[in-house]
Amino acid sequence: MRFFQRIGSALTRFMYGRNGMDQLNRALFWLYLALWLVETVCAFLLRSRTLTRIFEALLFALMLFIFMRMFSRNLSKRQAENQKWVNWLWRARNRKARHADKEHKYFTCKACKTICRVPVGKGAIIITCPKCGAKIKAKT
């Protein structure tokens, strides 16, 4: 047991100050697995050497990018990339929920990108953004 504790401590010291696995790296890893599966199926069914080489090059580049992000010491840049990914994912998931909501209409403030929710059926109105105070002319 002592041997494995030393290995764990060595890995912890090595990874100190590095990015590690974040949400973007996890998504890239799942993309890697999906592409690997597609490449395997294409190689088995089509037996196309050219297509297999293209997939292998793409998979190699993707794995290098994942490792670069994981072992990077530029934490601020990696955290900014991850935050952009998380924000995009959050907007994509909420967009689906907004389309299901039939009682409200959603508007985005052009100044600060805040999403404003207004009840449907109020006619032509002027919405004041709660965050920045900008005026939005809209028709519900």
C-alpha cells in the first residue's frame, strides 16, 4: 500500500499548478471516443485506407490538444476556454427549455446579453433590461 501512496503523491505534485480535466476536456474526450468508434466502423466496413488515415490524423491531433489542455500551466487561459464552453452549453440547454415555455416570450438585451422574460399576449411593449437599464421595443 505504501508504494501506491507514493505514486499518488508523485502524481499530485506533478499536477500541482496544472489544469487537469475540466468540462471542456471531458467533452473533447467524449468526442474523441465517438470519432474513434466511427473510425473503427468505417475501417471495418469500408476498408478505405485513405479514410482511415484521415481519421487517425484527426484523432491524434485531438488527443494532443486534450493533453495540452490537461497539462497546461496557463490556468487563466484554460479557465477562460472552459468558461466559454460552459456558457455555450448552458445557453444551448436553456434555449430548448425556452421553446417549450408557451406562456412567456424571451428577448435578449443587445447591450449586455441578458435574457428578459415577458408574458405572452401583452402586445407591443417596451422592456427595460433589469441588468443594464437598456430599452427593448418588442411585440409579444
